[in-house]
Amino acid sequence: MTNLRIFKVSLLIAAVTLFVAACGDSDDSEAPAAPAEPAPTEAAMPDEASLTPGEGVSVTLGRANWNSGYFQAEIFRQLLGELGYHVSDPAELELGPNLAYVAMAEGQMDFWTNSWYPLHLSWLAGELPDSSLVGDHLTVVGEQMIAGGIQGFLITKSFADEFGVYTMDELNRNADALAAFDATDPVPGNGIADIFGCTESWTCDNIIESQIAFSGWDNISQTIAGYDAMFAQAVDAADEGVPMVIYMWTPSAYITLLRPGDNVYWLGVEQILDDSNPTGFEGGEAHDQRGADGTGGYAVIGSDLCPAAADHAEGLCPIGWVAADILVTANTEFLEANPAAEALFEAVTLSVIEVSLANVAQDEGTAAADLATAWIADNRTTVDAWLDAARAAS
């Protein structure tokens, strides 16, 4: 993965002044005629083509198969459209990360806006048929949402308070809590706490398996299924005080129904997964949740929302997952051929709060495309600056 970088560019327009000299009389005895007034000058206008540097270029944009990423994809699609690019509907190419990075590396998809790093780093280490690595053909661009992705586990609040289980480890070793949990979980009566995990191929499913093995949670098992179906069950359970644990992330609309401090808590993790790859997954070393400086796996979440934070010296919630950077990844050859697109990707930054609000509106029935259109209109000055930088780069 290349280093993230920010280009500073400016557009210079040279003004040309035309002077028209007056014709003098041919008779040398006559005094030369006074020069005519210079013709009015006009500031040179930008070449019309420079306003749409993507004219005639078709771009294949994909999106992730989780709906909290639809809004970002639409913003980038519409901004590229203003630069003249013909961009495909991202809904036509909706993929999990297991397929998306290979598709970009092989040129079947030019870019997407839904990379979660370091969560997705393992996919860059995959090998292609020509023996090159997936990451050899890709570039990570810009700073769309730095530390924008918070992940972790939520537990039914009333159940956690009743049994005093505020970490996954406490759930794993508390026999009474396990028995109560097992009575109503997805596989009741098997003696195991079956938690709601991830959809297969989302990467988090492998990380959760690694966390279970690394922490020795022998009495906990992950249920892997369609996330929306699991989430619906989890909401019913939390509202009714029924034991449940579910993997959760933000920004998303999901967090408005499972509300930390109200019907759920963030659940702590006593040991932060390292790079030992206890399950032997290909690329599993990249599942390290400690972060580049070794201090990851903690979040600034108060003890009212994460009771495990009360036991931490610095009052941080030991959430168990490093905060993820949500970024654009693109085919490198596409970027080299389209400097305007690359400059746009470098310039765009989004707010976690705004994306979360859009996710809520989307969950209530507003189309992601309409939300993106409205957001662009509301942020026109900022957007125009991004577009100007892109045009300058072309």
C-alpha cells in the first residue's frame, strides 16, 4: 500500500492583451497619426475542455455489499460526473472485499470508496494468476474518513447488568451467564454462547474467529449469516431484555436501534488481537488490532456506554478493534491515466456524523443518490474547491 498523500495544486491563467496600431499617412511630410486607443482586452477564459477533464472516459465504480457505504459511493460518482466522466451505477457492481480487490487489481473495477484499513489489508496480500500480488496493482488514495470506522461488540444491557458481564472474557467464564445466554441464543441448548457475528466474506468474520482463538473464548461461537437478519433478531432481543451479543460498526444506521447506554453496552475485550494469526488464515497477520503503534484496540467511550472502561486506567473502552480508516482504493493504472480523478480522490474528506445521518435517512427510505445530491448542494463551496483541484491536476 502506498503512503497516503495530499497534493497542493493551483491553476494559472495567463491574460493576453492585443494592441492594434493605427495606420499613419504615407506622406512623410505629415506628422504621424496619433496611435489609436488599444482595443479592450478580455481575461482569458479557461479552456472549456479543462472544466470536464473526464470527457469521453468511462469509469467502473463498485460499492461494498453493506448499505452503510452506498452514500459515499454516490458522492464520488456524482462529483466525477461533474468532471465529465461517465461513471457506472455502483449498484451494478456490489461486492464483498474478497472479490472487490481482485476485481480492481484485474481492471474489472476502477475504484471503490469502501476500504476499511487495516481491516482490509489482508486482501492486498492475495496472489493473482500471474504470481503478482493484488496490492501490486492498487493504490490507496486520500483521507476520506481517517479513524472513521469504530467496530466492536454490543451486549444486551439488562443481561450484562444482571450477571455483571462487561467483557467477552467475563461472558466466557461466567457459568450462570452462559447458561442464561444459551437458553435463547441462535443455537439454544448447546452449552455455547452463540453470538451474532459477520456476513461471510466481510473480513470481520475471520477476525472474530481469530479473536475467539486468541483469547481462548472456548464457550463462545460466532454465528455467520446475513447481517440484516441477525440485526433484526438482535434488536428484538435487546428491547426485550433477552441475552445477545452482536458485532457492530459505525458509521451506520444500526446504532440508532441498538443504542449504547440505553438497550445495549459496548462490550470490552481483555486481550487485543496481535499479529500471531492463531487461526492460520491467509493474510491473517494483518488482522492485528493493536494498530501501527501498538496502542490500538481502545476507544474514547465512557463507562456509561462501555462499563469495561471503568476498569481501564485511562478510562478508555477496551473495544478490541483498532479504529479503521475508511478510504478510496483504486486501480493504479486508472489513476495514472486520470490525474483529475486522482486529485479528486485526494481532496474529498467526509464527516462521520454526516455519513451516519445519511445512513439513517437511507434506512428510512431515502435513496442514496438523492442524499448525495442534497449533500453536494448543501456543501457547494467545499465541493467546488475539490473540483477545482481536480481540474488543475488535469
